[in-house]
Amino acid sequence: MTSTQRWPEQGWALLQLLLVVSFSQAEDSVCRRRGDPENPQLFKDGDIMLGGIFSFHSSWKNRQDTYMHKPLPLQCTRYLFRLKICKKKWEINNSTDLLPGISLGYKIYDACVSIPRGVRVALALATGNEMVSMPSEILFVKYNYYSVIPPSISHFATCACLSDKTKYPSFLRTIPSDYYQSRALAQLVRHFGWTWVGAIRTNDDYGNNGMATFTETAQQLGICLEYSVSVFRTDPPSKIQQIINIIKASTSKVIVTFVSPTDLYVIINKLAQYNLTRYQWVGTEAWIFDSQTAAMDWNHILDGAIGLSIPKAHVSGMREFMLDVKPLNSPSNEMFTEFWERLFNCKFKQSKSSTGNESECTGDEDLTGVQNSFTDLSLMPIFYNVYKGVYAVAHALHNILSCNKTCNKKVQLDPFMILQNIRNIKFNTKEGDEVYFNEYGDPPAKYEIINWQPTEDGIVDFVTVGLYDASLPADKQLNLQNKSLIWVPVSVCSEKCLPGTRKVLQKGKPICCYDCLRCPEGEISNITDSITCVRCDPEFWSNERRDACVKKEAEFLSYAEIMGALLTAAALFGTFMTAVVAFIFFRYRQTPIVRANNSELSFLLLFSLTLCFLCSLTFIGRPSEWSCMLRHTAFGITFVLCISCVLGKTIVVLMAFRATLPGSNMMKWFGPAQQKLTVLGFTLIQVIICILWLSISPPFPFKNFQKFKDKIILECALGSSVSFWAVIGYIGLLAMLCFILAFLARKLPDNFNEAKFITFSMLIFCAVWITFIPAYVSSPGKFSVAVEIFAILASSFGLLVCIFIPKCYIILLKPEKNTKKNMMGKGAPKSF
């Protein structure tokens, strides 16, 4: 017996099932174990002997050894009514399909839940050093009782450490390892959203190893342990009080336990003194399905507990076998006599412990009305594991002995052969369950999820609310059924962070303790307990709740909006005004005021102004490739054409007055043809600049995500900034030249000096475009486009109004001034 073996506190656990093969072998020398021999409590002879260690008693009498003489044998007390293993041997011995002609015997010892006694009886099984009345072929005095190195098969030892085959190569079990139970508990806790829990463990290999695996898995699942304490039944009261104080000071409402029932009772008994209820207890198979633990919980500390249990099982014929037990017809009569006396609270006449006051046992008492742990079928899963262990050995021996209708009894049984065959067996029980061992000697891990639900009469009902199967895919292992659970609390260090927020760990605390910070603008989290906020794609922006990205509003100057409509109306009005002026000029084209200063330039100027008004419309609407290329080039060319015409008219004025000087023939060199060529030449330069611009790096539609965080500005990227400023600079150069020349001609004698109006128009033009630059740069989004359109319209209206409206005024309202004599005025040149 090793310290890694868990001893259930109910005292009825099978510690190990030892295969012991006996046969005769003459030897002269014998090795003997010192001390008193250990005799089995139950014995039946057979061809092959199976040894078992159980706890028929749950305690023993304390004694004070003086170390002056050999200690007396341990005296066991508190009988537990556990006598069910013999039934399986009887089934196999009466089977014609399994080990035909081979009888299985057994030697079963009582360990009394005592580790020292368990070690003694295990050695007795392994060495055969006992003095009992046995068949002559295995008499200890004459022959050595030879035992095969026993492959131990446990039905209740769950410590994960026993799966280490380097340390325990011959250990197998029919109960799953705590490795799977620990992981299943962590998944169960996570399923209910309990991320802030306390933990209590028995201070032994079972509790420490089980809790270590749970803690590791819990951390992977985002579960934090507020505290983790160990307890043992022999701890001093100060240690127990310290644990109670930790529980009282904690904020978690869930307590995960890896404890034996006795250690658990120490804790809940102390909790009851402080009325510390309303905790959610999570337990292992050690106590979650144990009726005795429920019976000890008088103060209902464990009400609502949930945990894992070995799946329920029905072993056919077991109840009938139990009810057919008769003490006088049973082997090892002393054990059955004690069992019967405790069961019916009576004494047989021959009983050594009889006081004469008890009722007399007849041996014919009726078991059908007995309600105690002997008839408690809730313990059947445990005995079902014993059943599978016995049958695993039987099937392995069946294969080794080449059994068909008969078995080959001449086969020499080899310990490693037996171990290998048991490891490789695979069979189905009569109940349909598949039995096999994996490479670690463990069976498939399956558990029922049990919930403690108290009934109206105060008795706890163990309700199965789900299943756990480790053989299934990870996302299907835990399956909780739609059954109401009693009081499932919330146990978290911090409330869940809702979508739109992210978790920020609190300094110096576990990862389950955090604050929830709202995602910044432009970032979202659409899941609960998000650790990060995700930035939206450039074309999207976070909504007000920061839990979804919504498409940004695309902003551009549209015809449908008020500002776009007003600018469109202004452009069309300017176009209409220009057309009206052109009509007036055409209608009165023979009048002196129209013919003065080259009427062809006037009509060309009116045409270019019309284009200027219309080109502003290309700036309105969703930018496209053609609109982006057209808007700046059309603007540049039409404005150069316009300024070139004005410049031509200014030069004509200057030349005309210079021509009045004696001997001057300047007008001969700047006649109508030269004037047209001048306009064409100035415009051609701008056309070339625009062609180069469109060829090298033309403007293109561009989505600007930088100006506004929640909007997309649809605009036209310049492509080549150098080309753009070359276009603008060339227009500015011509405008400044025109302004200077007009300024010089402003005081020339004339009743209608056009140079004054050109000067004023150029002053307006330059003022508009000088103020345009800072206004354009500082205007956001579509307003920058509106500023550019306004500058185009304002400068166009300035030219139209300043140059042509005064002439229209005279034509329409002052026709008496529209004469050559009046136009010539004092000092005016004849050619004007």
C-alpha cells in the first residue's frame, strides 16, 4: 500500500484487487515476514486465487502503546455492511463461457481505513505469509505459497499520480483518473460563469494533485482562485479556524473541493457554528453522491452542491444476491455473524460479545425491509467498478489459458504475461458497457453531474443534471440537461465587461479582477469580457455604444443639399447673365460702345466667362475620374482665356492712346489679328501645362479619412501639386500683369475709360483669389470645395459686372451717350 492511494472515509473502498496465482512448489528454505500473521476475513479456495482489500470497518480502537511489549493487533470498529464482491466470483465460477472448468477463489482482507493495516494485509497477499487452514498444496509449513507479481486493479483510487507508469507500471483501475475529473470540474465551473472561486483540498496526494490539475486547467479557462487551502482531519482547531476566517473574509461564492468526506465534515461542522450558508459547493465523486455525507449535513451547508459522480449502474442479480445472504450458510462465519448482528441489532447465542440483554438472532431475519448502507443501491457504481475489475482479470486469464470449451491448466502463468493481457483486454459487460484500459492503465473518463436538491422532508435528492465524457470532442464533453438547478449564484471578482468596453487588470490582483473601460472612438468590442478594442476599418466608425462599426458618412458637395443648390443656382444665374449680356452686345453690335476696343475680344471674353461659370459645376457632385481631371484643367484654361481677353483689351487701350502721339504707328503692330494671337498664345501655354499635368500625374478621386474621424471626405487629389500650382500661378501672373497695365491706363482721357473698369475688375479678381488661399486651407471637407466654387463665381461675376454692366447700362438706359462723339470725348484717340 502506498501513500498515493486514496482511502475513502466511508471505509468501504477497495484498495486494490491483487491477482494471486497459487500452485505447489517444494523448497527447503523459506523467507518469512516478521510479526503476527494476517488472516483473511473472507476466504474461498479455488484454482486461481484473487485477493482483495476492503474496509469492512470505518474505525478502530485507539490504544496507548508502552513499547514494553509487542503491540496488540488493531481492533476494528463501526461495521459498514459491505459484502458484495463474492457475487462476481460466484457468477464466473458458474459460467460456461468464461474460464470453463476453472474455479476462482478469493482472499479478502479488512483494512479498517487504516494505512498501516492496509500495508500489512497487502504484504500478506503478496507474500502469502498467513496461517490459515488451507489445502495441503499451499500449506505454508511445507510448501511456499508462490504469488505472481500482482497487477493491482483499483476501483476507487483516483489520484492522477498513479497514471505514471514509470512509478506504478503494474497499476490499473476501473475508475477514471482525477486528471480528467479535475479538468471536468474546471469546465463545469466555467460553464456557470464562476470565475472567482475558493478551493479546499485534503492535504494528501489525492487532494493536492487533484487541486493542482484543477488550478492549471482553471487558469487556462480564465478562472481565478481567491484562496486555496488544505485541510486534514487531524489538523489542530487553530488551523481549522484559520480556514473558516479565510472563507468568511472572501468575496467568492463558490467553493471547489477535493476533499474526503471526513475532512469535509470538519469544515462544514465549523461553518455551521457561524451560520455560513449560501455558498455554492462543487465536489468530486468522493462525497457528491454519498448519502452518509448528506446525512451528516444537518445544517444544510451543502444544499445546492454540484459535482461529478461515477455513472449509475445496474448490476443484474445484485439485489437478489444481497437479499439471499444467510450468516449460517456463509463461509468465514465469524465475519458474517458480526455483519448480521449489526444489521439486525441482535446477538447469536454463541456470540462472544453477547451481554444477554439483546434480542436473539435466528439467522432467518428478513432483509427485504432493511434500509441501510447494505441495501443502498446508490453505491452500486462503486461496486460496478469492482465487478469490472474482477471480470477484467477473468477475461485476461481466459485468453492466457486459451479457453474454449476447456482451459489449458498446464500454462505457466507469468506475471508480465498476465499484466500485458489485462492491459490489452477489451470486452463488454452484460450491461453493455465497454471495458478497456488506456496506455496509462485508466478506463474511459465518464461522469454524471449531480446536484443536491433538498426535498420537503429535509432529505437530499441527488439529481443527475448532466454528463461529462472525456472521449468526445472538447466542445461536446460537457453536456448539461435542461433541469432546474437549485440556486446557481454569481461568483466573480468583477462583473462582466459588456460589449463596447474592454478589461483592464487591477494592479496587484488576479486576472479575474479588472475594470471595464469604454472603447475609444473608432474602436469597438462586440463580445463580453473583451480584453482589447478593435479598430474599425478606415471606411467605418464606431457607433455610440462602441459595440459595432457603422459605415462612415461619405461627405461631398452635393446638388441635393442647400449649399450645393445655391452654388449651382449662382453658377446658372451667372451663365444666364452672361448670355443676356452677349445677346445685348450682339443686338447692339453696331453701336459705338460695342465696337470700341475690339468687339471680337468682348464676345470672346463673354464666352470665356460663360465657361468659367459652367466649370464651377464640375466641382459639385461625387468626385469621379473624369470630374476630377476636368474641374481643375477646365478652370485653369477658361480663366486664362478670360484673363487673356482682358489683358488684350487693356493693351488695346494703352496702344490706342499711345498711337495719338506724333509719328506713332503702334496700332499698326497691334491690330485685331495680333490681339487674337496674343489671347491664343497666352491660353496655349496653360493648355500645355494642363496636358502635361494630365499626362504625368492627373487628379483622381480620393477618400480622405484623416480630416474627420467619423466621416469620409470624397475629394479630388491633385496628383501633381507642382502642376496645380503652376496652373494657379500662371493665372495669377496674367492677372497681376493685367492689373498693372490697367492701373497705368486708368487716367487716360476718355468719357468712357474702360481701363478704369478693368482695373477695378482685376482688383476684385486678385482680392478674391488672395483671400481664397487661407479660406481654402482652413475650410473642412466639402466647405473647401464650396470656397473654391465661390472664388470662381465671385471673380467671374466681378469681371462680368465691372466690364460689361456699365456698357449695358448705357446701351439700354442711356442710349444718347452711345454715340461716337460722346465716346471720343476730349483727348480721345480717333481710332478708339
